[in-house]
Amino acid sequence: MHPSFPAETAQHIRLLALDVDGVLTNSELLFNQDGDFAKAFHVHDGFGLRLLMKSGIDVAIITGKQSDIVRHRMGDLGIQHIYQNQAHKMLAYEDLKHKCDLTDQQIAYMGDDLPDLKVMKTAGLGIAVANADPSLHEHADWVTTKMGGHGAVREVCQAILQAQGKWDAIVETYLTHGTWIDAL
């Protein structure tokens, strides 16, 4: 486990790419009697992603499943780069890197299970959630203190913003204006 956030590495991050199930959600799929399912997203994670994007850091989703729920939630957050149904996440990662004209060192990737391992190791900043498979902990640059679906993404967003010297201005904006829309 990595006890301290690699702030120097995070200073170069221009894009945070995320898995969904187990990172933005707690990994549970709730099915009703008709076979429809639901996912729960933590509101702090969504707000953290909005702060990140408002501060000039892009966000992307790379997930192995296909879900209208994910498309809808990411649309609500304003996330443009959504890669669903990705059995081989490295292909999506390479496409994203090319489209955004970024280097590996400018990308952070956050995952929770073995399908995320190769992308997490390739990205400049590889992050595993607290309840990730132990193999991810072993290879991560940093492990969150919070579990996936329980504010881990917000923890990462705030750590990146702090490393880039942007967090204090965000807090000051809320103290002064009470909102981020007008002042940031």
C-alpha cells in the first residue's frame, strides 16, 4: 500500500480515466423481478469530477459493461469521453490518449479489478480503490483510503487539485461566492 499521494506525478495530470463498477459504484448491481438493474453513484464523486473538469482536467470513462445508466449519469456530469463495452480496456485507453493528444504521464487511471491492471500500470498515475483486488494494490502508484462507490473518486479529484495548487482557490470561491459556477 502506498501511504502518501504522489503529488509531483499528479502535477502533470490532464485527464482522469475511470472504471465504473467498483470505482464510481460499490460494485453491486440491484436487480428487480423484471430483470432491470440499478447502480448507485456517490454524489461527492460526481461533484469532485465536476470540480476537476471546471479546473481544466478532463475526465473519461472506460468500462467493460454497456449501460444506459452509465451513459445517463456521465451525461449529467458533462463527461464527453465514454468508452463502454470494452473487453480490452487498453484499446480504449490508446484511442483516448490519441484523441486527446496526451502522453501516458498526463493521464491518471483509477480501477478496482484485474481488467484495469494493464491500463493502471500504463498511465502516468495508476490508482486503485481501497477495496480493489490485492493485485491492483500491489501495482498501484496510490491506493485510496475510501472504497469504490463511497467517495474514493472524490478523494482522488481533491488530491489532484491540491497537487496542482487549485484546491485552495476552489474553497475560497465557495467562502466568497457560495458557488463555483460564477467564480471559477
